[in-house]
Amino acid sequence: MKKINYYEKCNVISQRLRYFRKLRNISQSRLAAKLQVMNVNIEQQGISNIENNSRIVTDYELACLCRALGVTVDEMLADFYQEYPE
């Protein structure tokens, strides 16, 4: 399988995901459970891998992570937008 990286990163939301998860006092396991209810198969280890920037995030996973944490996609991508403005 082809390795997908963006400037040596597997995803661009790792830090914001951890920030919003901790801000809302949600464990990785609880977040994974919320995703399971939305039919997204990410377990606790998958959340950890995303936060450690060693796993990619698909578009539907991004949408569901945002929904589960009560944030917008723009809020989740804020660091990316700041680092790479138009």
C-alpha cells in the first residue's frame, strides 16, 4: 500500500483533535465509542494513532470526529489554515 504523507505528517488534525478531546474531558475510549455509534470503526488505539500523527484520517472520519466533539471542520483544521493561508 502506498504511504500517504503531507510534509511528513499522516494527518493535519492531530494536535487539534487532542486539544478538543481534552477540552471536553472525553477519553480516547469514549470518543471511539461515540464514533462506533456513528458506524465509524475506530478503536481507542486508532484515536491514539491519529493524535500521534501516525494514522491518516478519511473525510468521513473527519466529519464524524467533528460531530462527536461538537466542533466544525474549520475549527478542527484551524492550525492547518493558519500554517498554510490562502
